[in-house]
Amino acid sequence: MDEFRARSARLGLADRVTLPGWIDQPTAAALCAAADILMLPSHAEGLAMSFWRAGARACVVATPVGAHGEVIEPSSAGC
């Protein structure tokens, strides 16, 4: 996480981006409730539950792995 925090600082985003790292479930629920965007960069997923849960409340930015492409159709429901 230190590398990504340093990169966000170099890009001038440190005051606009939160990178909490590993968190427990109550903290995750609170962060999701307050978030506008969920970013899910992954190299391997089936269909992440966070993808489903956040999609009802926020914009989801996710990599095209696992079943994400089966749920979000490019050019009609997402990109």
C-alpha cells in the first residue's frame, strides 16, 4: 500500500483518494456506504461480492476478469 499511497501523492491525488488497505467487515460496510466509486482492480475473480454490493450504490470500476463481463455488457451497462 505504501507504493500506491506514494504514487497518489506524486500525482497530486493524496487528498482526494483513500487507500485503506486490508480492513474488517464493519469498516468495509461504512466505507461502501459513503463511497461514490468502488475500484476493483483484480487479476483473478469469479464474481466478486463487492462488485454486486457496490453496484447498487456507487459506480464500479473493475477489471474484465471472471464473470464481470457476463454481468456488465459493454456499451449498454458499462465499459
